Amino acid sequence: METASRVELIVKGNLPEVPSQYIQPPEARPNLHYSGDAASIPTVDLSSSDSAREAIGDACRNWGAFHVINHGVPIHLLDRMRSLGLSFFQDSPMEEKLRYACDSTSAASEGYGSRMLLGAKDDVVLDWRDYFDHHTFPLSRRNPSRWPIHPPDYRQVVEEYGDEMKQLAQMLLGLISESLGLPCSSIEEAVGEIYQNITVSYYPPCPQPELTLGLQSHSDMGAITLLIQDDVGGLQLYKDAQWLTVPPNSHAILVLIADQTEIITNGIYKSAQHRAVTNANRARLSVATFHDPFKTARIAPVSQLSPPSYKEVVYGQYVSSWYSKGPEGKRNLDALLY
Ligand SMILES: O=C(O)CCC(=O)C(=O)O
Ligand SMILES: [Fe+2]
């Protein structure tokens, strides 16, 4: 079980400065006085598939990320998921939280944790974040008894939320395939059985937001991520050599193209490079739902989009190297380019 310190405990210590392990090198520090014009991040209305398909194609080509509205997931479910996540971090005593501690020696293990990367190298800079990871698909991985028992509807809501997100992810993968002129099932067939994890991230207020990151720059490893956040804001997208803050929108779901979709689409669609910044005054919460291939899946560009620009990769090997080397933006993906 993990013994590493939680960010929440550091904050309780009321230190005027963050511990040195959380201080980013100068080139990675955020410029909090500038947040770009992210109002221009596309919003796709899913109420009509025909217009959505075209808008999704543009968004995937130019951004790798977009908001969806009229997505069919009840807004009260998004709100309940956010409030249950917050309740675990803010209302449960630490002793209770530690009963769900994840195993920090294995990648993406289920439960309550703080460190994303494996290994305990002294020079690794830590994220200003605590999280809870739930394994939700395939159903053989789903064991709600490993999730918080309070509030009483926690487990049932996570199950419902996972089911809704999977349906939406499948529909989006279909539209993304079609937007490239491919059959609807192309990307999903290339991915194979979907592995879904739901990660609730909690970013406590930080005494020195200008020196830290809530979550370091990365692109997500799998196929597609569906993300909701609260009204605090702090998620940033890297586009055209600038970091743009994604405006919170409580009704929308943010779609992030992840690395395997970049490979499968032969780089026509790019995965979104993103990070989270912290702030001095308010704790922030996000819920990311990852849809990934299984570990032995071989991922390569679809044959219709040849000649391939990326080497074939066994997904599990991609994940292992990501967690041991660290993301550093998109370097793991770039290493697969011919
Ligand atoms: O907190 C956020 O908005 C980003 C979370 C994220 O990128 C992740 O969990 O991979
Ligand atoms: Fe991410």
C-alpha cells in the first residue's frame, strides 16, 4: 500500500512555501497572468450526427479536443459525480481515505493516490494532486467494494457514470471514424475491448501556484478521454506553442483525443497535450474517464490511411514506458514515428 504523502496533508501543515519536490523547473512553470483565447475551443452539438461529424473532424484535426453538448448524459449525473468526488476528498477523515490507498508500486492501480509515475527517483517533480482511480470496464475488473462507501449512493453513481461514458465514447469513436471516411466501427475494432478507468483528481489550494503544476504536461495514453471539471478552472491545452485555459462549462463534456487514436488515424488526428495548473484560493476537482485498449492489443494505423507514419506498438509496452519514463509532453508517442 502507498505510504507517500498526500498533497492534502502538506496543505494542512500550512507551510508558506511548497516542498522542493513540487517545484517545477523554470521552463515548465505556468504563466498565470496569461491564459490565451481558449474561448475558441470548439463546441460540438451532438443532437444532429450529420453536422456533428463534420465539426468533429475539424476539431480533431485542429485541436485534438472539443466540448460536446446535447450528449445525452443527464446533467444531474455529471453534477452528482462531481459532488460525490468532492465529498470523498473533503468530508472523509484521512484514516477512512487511507483504507482505499492504491498500490503505488504498480501503474494506474485502483484507489486513493498522489503519485502518477512509478519509481522514486529524487529528481522527479511531483504533481500538486491527489486522486481516486476506479476500474470500471470490462465488468470483470469492476469491484465497487473497492470504492468509497460514503455517501451511500457513491458506488451506484460511479457505475452509472461509467456506463454512460462508455456509450458516449463508443458513439464518438464511430463519428470520428466516419469523419475520416472510414466505416463507423474502424477505430473501435482497432482498439478492441474497451478498458475504462475513472479518475477523480483533487487539487488542493497551493501556496505557490506560479511554481507548481497540478498535473504535468502530457497527452492521455489510450484512445479517448471524456472529462468534466468544476467551476474553478485550471485545465490547459497546448496549441500553437501556447497554453490555453479550457473554460469550465458544467453542462458540457470535454473530449480529449488520446495517443492510440493518433496512431490509428495515422496522425491525421492529434492527441491533445494538456496539463492542470493550481491556484492559491480554491480546491479544484475534475473527473477524467479514460477508454483504452487492453494490454496485449497491437495498435497500428488503419490500412486505409497508409503508408503508416507510426510503428506498431503493443499497448501494454506503451503504458509501461510512459509510467517509468514520464510523459514529458508527447515524447512517448513521438518515439513511434517513422
Ligand atoms: O484535472 C484535469 O482537468 C486534467 C486531468 C487529466 O488530464 C488526467 O487525469 O489525465
Ligand atoms: Fe490527461
